[in-house]
Amino acid sequence: MYSLEVLSQDKQRISVKLKNVPLLYANALRRICLNGVPVFAIDTVDIIENSSVLADEGIAHRLGMIPLTTDLSRFVEPSKCECHSETGCSNCRVMLMIDSGGDNDTTRTVMSSEITSEDDTVKPVSDKIPIVQIAPGQRIKIEAYARLGRGTEHARWNASNIATLIPTEKEDEHVLTVETTGALSPEHILVDGVNELSKRLEEFKMLLAELK
Ligand SMILES: [Zn+2]
């Protein structure tokens, strides 16, 4: 029989022992935990003002790589949203803002703590992520839009920093370890990963049935 036993678990990481799970499925689950579970990330950026030395694209890239807390019960992926709109709606998109102000008298680093979100559930997982340095008189003012996506599309939507599958000394036994980016809890990634895997297998079965 298949079995799944939690070996250790904390806020960052979960390790589970998979017994008698075919390696193919265990590997598929590992990959889905890494980049197949949807999380929020910034993907559209409107630069209103940027007098820092970092180019607009550089700032947009940094904002895109900031992990954002994700509540999957409240939001849907744009491709599955009823709004069918290019610009999105409150069910599939969240606006975030950052304004450094222009009155600093020393050079300082603008941090992720200065990002405000129109939705409390979607915000940087850490306040301590540096975005850009600004000198006196320089300013950045940005409107950014975050949406759910998957790491298969771009690494900014990876749910995990690391997902490893390591064989134990016993036959047909592997340890799967998942380390979250902070967007979701590690156990949430695992549960969603299992659901996603079974959904894909189900879709595959239906496809096969149609062929017959
Ligand atoms: Zn929508």
C-alpha cells in the first residue's frame, strides 16, 4: 500500500516519507510542489517615477521576484476567472504600490516593507527584501499588479525554493522535502501538489478514454 508519513515540519519546510509510491509519481509530485502550485507574484509594473540609478526593467525584475503571501481560497488564476478580462478584476488581480517619497537627505535602500497592498492577504512575505538604493532627491513611485501564476510559466511563480526527493536505504521509499518561498505554508504546497497531481492523472485518464 501507498503511505505518506510526515517526518518533520516547520514554517519553512516539510519532509514526508513516501512508501511504495512509484518513482515516476513521486518525481511528478516533487516537480509540482516546486513549480505547479499557483502563487502570487507581481507581473505588471507601471513606473510613475524612477530617478534612481537602476533602470525601470531592473526594478520591475526585483519586484517580480519578491515572494507574496497567497490565499488560494480567495483568488483564482486569470485564465480561470469569470471576468475574462485582460486587465483582471478583484478576484484575479491585486494592486500594490510603492512610493519612496522624495525628501530623504541621505542615501538609503527602499525595502519591501514600503510596499502597500490593496488586499491585506497579498503582501511581501518579508519586510527585509531590498528593492533599490536612492540618493538624496531621488524617488521611486510605482504601481504594480500581482496575479496567480505557476513556476512553469516563470520562476517568479515558484511555490518552493527547493523540492528534493531522496531515496532511503529501504526499497520503494523516498523522502520528499519541500521548502516554501513563504507564499504558502509547506503543508499547503504538499496538499495542493497531491491534488494537482491526481487532477492531471484524471485528465490523462479521460483523454485515454476518448481515444478508445
Ligand atoms: Zn478576474
